[in-house]
Amino acid sequence: MNLFEEFLSEGIIRRLPETEKQDYVRFFEHTYQDNLKAAEDNLKTHPRWAIIAGYYAMHDLAKLFLAEQFSLKIGEERVHLATITALKQVLKEEDAKAKLLELLENAENIFSVNISRYLAKGKKERGKVQYYNFKTDFERIKDNSSAFLNEIVKPFIKIIEGLMKVMKNDK
């Protein structure tokens, strides 16, 4: 049993009921955009929060994508790992893989790497600035927050939004 199947069997990842889907999708449409705006607004004054909010923009967009395109709902337990695991799983499907490759071929300045790695990298960077670490370097955080938004958050958002648009048009 792989991790995705384990999360399904434990109810951490589950099918999103049609009766809840509209509200769930609307919530994440709002929160990912709100978090992205917060990241941009905090870039100069609160760079640590820019990284945290940037990651949550990615995380919420991933959950929106999973809900809208695959009717998957991620529970609260192990939510970050479950979201990354579900994203990896659905992007293995041939239809999604073909559309993603097409988008990556046409994208400007976006690395053609496994998109779930962006989310995992975002999670790692968020953890570095959100939780105590005796090596925390606030000047480095200030210097790296802009690069994080431009090289991790925004490319991830551009790819997932593009993938969602392509997949909606095919339905």
C-alpha cells in the first residue's frame, strides 16, 4: 500500500461530497489569492510572513486543484504531507501528465520539474522561518523572501492555474 492509498484508507484524503464541493472550492479560491496578496504585501516589512503566506498560497491552491479537478478533500491530520502526496498521485495520471507537460513546454521561465516538488520545497522553506531553529538568520530571511516568492511560489501558482484552466476547458 502506498502513502496515497494509506491516507485514503485512514480518511485523511477522501472523496469530496458534491453537496460540499461548491463551498469548499470557493473557500480555497479565496484563501490562496488572499495568502498570495499577504505574501506580496509583507515582502518588505515582514519577510518571514511573506514566506509563510507564500507557502500557504501554494498549499491552498493545491487543495483547490485537488478538489476542483479530482474531487479530493484533504483532512486536517497530516495536511501538508497529505496534500503533497495527493498532488503527486493525481499528476501521475496520464491525462494530467500530458496536460502538465504541454503547459511546461509553453511556460516562460518555469523549470520543467515535478510540480509537487515546488510544494514540498515551499513547505520546507516555510518551516525554516515559522518554527524556532537555533540557526535562524533574519537577514537571510529578508534576502531570500523575494526569491522564494518569485522562484517557488509564483511559478507553482502559474503552472497549477494553467493546468486548472486547461483541464476545465477539456470537460
